Amino acid sequence: MKANIASTLLLVAAASAAPALAQQPVLSDRVAKSMPAQYIAPNCKIKPNHFKVSSGASYLKSSIETDVPENKDRLLNDGERVLQEAMKQNGQEKNPAAYYFLGRIYLQRGDIYHADSTLTHAVQLAPDCAKDVDGYRKNAWVTLVKAGSKFEEQKNADSALALYRQASVVYHGSPITDYQIASIMNEKGQTDSAALYFGRAAAAPVTSGDTTEIKVRNRSAFNQGAILLNAKKYDGAAAAFEHYLSWVPNDNEAKRGLAASYRGLGQAEKAQALEKDLVNTGGAPGATPAASQDLMSAGVNLYNDKKYAEAAAAFQKAADAEPYNRDALSNLSNTYLALKDGPKLLATATKLAAIEPLSENALKLQGEGYKESSKVDSAVKMAERVLALPVDVKATDFSPSGNGATLTMTATGRSPQTPSGKPIPPAPVTLAVEFLDAKGGAVATQEAQIPVLKAGASQEVKVTAQGAGISAWRYKQK
């Protein structure tokens, strides 16, 4: 697959750059109308050097200057005929002027594909004409892109797509058209095609310094990497993310994508290097959720690689950034347990148990913290507390939104006992769930009822609250 993705991109690019002259013409009235209303002589160092080539140029000039539509078409046809004759019958097949004027005739007619191939050949023979030719191409391109954008605004994706395809043929100097094509393909669920066109956009030359085009090019490489990563095409994803990071080296989301690609390829050491970098650069207090997610993902991978010290550093930064992040505290507690660091395990698990005091796992982690810290009496008391726990409550999902949040938990019945082994009669439990902002302030409080459950029986508990800025939760038993 490594060679296939790259070679496919090259083949498609080559096909669009020089379609065969024998292809059926696709005429665009928009392109024809985008050409200058007055004849402009070549702004490059070419000369006709043959009377038929001069005649072709004259027919082009006359067709532009006439106001009679029938004459315009006739003059363009005559110009094409005489230039074709010059190349086929009079040895002008290597005369750049012949191709230059013929390409402009095709543009005047709106014949996109023939114009593209002919003008491409003209520039190959006379590189000095590249800027001149690009000017005419870009006029056509702007017209097609604007029309495509209007169709997109009207939710007419198919018509927009057709115009963007034409635009990508008529002018090759911008990533915008292939980006637009890729975006539509992605929305249609055609992810393979979307990845291909994002790759073409990322490979497009950006020589003008236009910041919009640079951003489009960069984003195209990122999007290609994300699509290929989701499709588990790790080799192509890694190449795309590497390309993107050569332009935007500090994008942590891309680093996370590249690390995942490396892991998919079995290149764990490369992935670990990136994940350590994510740990070193992310996680300041008040960091964005995305930054914390980077740290969490890096921490999980490092933990699975048994790099416990590095994993602890990642989870610690995530917990510092979001002090009430239950998942960060849980992962950090388990990592300190693996490191047998009693004091840090105790401090972290105590915070975790304060968030979810009816979680058997959280209380056991706190108990392990006491044991590893040689606090035997406290460890015994925690074991007794676990023994008497009426129900085990596990958080399964927390979904904050702009105006509220939903916490989903699973309550499982237990067989609570006293330290002497005497059964404790079961009773219903009422939870007071607080929904918190980033600073730990309570935005809303909701109660949740847990009925008496037989040992091993489970019930889902879902609590929803309204309020802006909810980012965390905790509960207490009433």
C-alpha cells in the first residue's frame, strides 16, 4: 500500500495536467466569457516564424474584436484549422507560438481540456510564457470557482462538483479546487476519493505567498492523514501527517495522529517519541479539552507500553489542567499503583474517591495507597468501608454540551457486611450529583435515586442538567 497511494496521486495529477487532444471537447460558456474583451499580444518571447502561425494569431485577434457571434465562431474555427495545418503539414509541431495561439483559441471557445493540454505543451516549449499563460488560465479558474461556490451555497453539491472539476483542469496553481472537491466527496461519504483529492491539494504548488492558499494546502494534508488513519491505512496517514507537520510543526493534534499512525505500523519507538513530546508541550492549567485529550491518549499508550513514569507525567498534566477530570485521576491512580508509589497513589486516589465515593474501584485504589504508604490502620478502615458499600456505582459516560451535560452511571448491587461478617440490610441510595465548571464551581445539582438491588444486579442511572460551562461532575450520598 505504501507505493500505491503515492503513485496513484502522481498518476491522477499527470492525467489532469495533459489530457489527450483526442478527448471530446467540454465547452464552458463561463470560461469563454472570462477571457479578456480586447486582444492582448503575447507577453513572452515567442514569434510566429511561419505565415500559417501568423494567420492563426490574426484569426484569434479578429474573433475577439468582432461583435458578430457567427463571425466569432467562424474565425475561431479558421484559426484552429490553420494552426493544426501548420503543425501537421508544415513542420511547426515544435513551434511554441503555434501551441500558444491554439491554446488561447480553445479558451476563447471554452474548450477546457484541449486548452489545458495545448497550453501545457506551449509552456514546455517556451517556459518564458508560463506567467502569461497562467494569467488566462486563472481568469477561467476564478470564474468557475465562484460559480461552484454559489452552487454550494444553494446546496447543489453535484453542480458545484462539476465546476470544481473543470476549474482543477484549467488551472493547476492553487490547492483550493482540489480541496473543495475533496470536501464534497467527504460529505458524500466517498472517503477514498476525498483522501485522494486532499492529497492533490496538499501537493499543489503555492508560490504566491497567499496565506489562504497556504492554509488550504496545510489543512488538506491534515485531512488526508485523518481520513487515511480512520481507514487504518497507516502508511499513507503517516506520510500525510509528516507532510503537514513539516509546515505546522507545533500542531499537537497532528502529532497525535502521526503517533497513532506509527503505532498502526508497529513503529512503537517513533510513536513514543511523539507522545513524550505531547506530554512536554501540553497540559497547562486551563488548557483546552483537546490538549487534555492529547495527554490522555499519550498516557494510555505509554501505560500500555509499560512506560509507567512517562504515562504518569502525561496523566498528571491532564489532571493538573482539569482537576475534576475523573478519567485522568483514575488513570493516574492506576499508574502510580503500577509504579508502587504509595504517597502519590494515596493523594490521587483520595481525590478520585471524593468525586465518586460509591465506586468500589476508587475506594480500593485509596486503600492501596494507604498500604503502599505503610498506613496500616487507615488501610484496614478503608477495607471495612469497601466491605460495607451498599452499591457499586461506575461512571460509563459523561457528555457535556454547550447548554448542559448528561452523566450516565451503572449501579450494581452488593452484599454489604460489617467487619465481623454480619449482613447489612439493603436500602435505597440517593445521590446528589453536582455538575461543575472548569474551576470546580457547581453549575447545577440533580438528585438520582438508586433502588435496592440484589447482589450482582445492575441498573443504569442517567442524570441530566442544564447550564453553560459544565465540564466535570462529582456526587455525594445523601
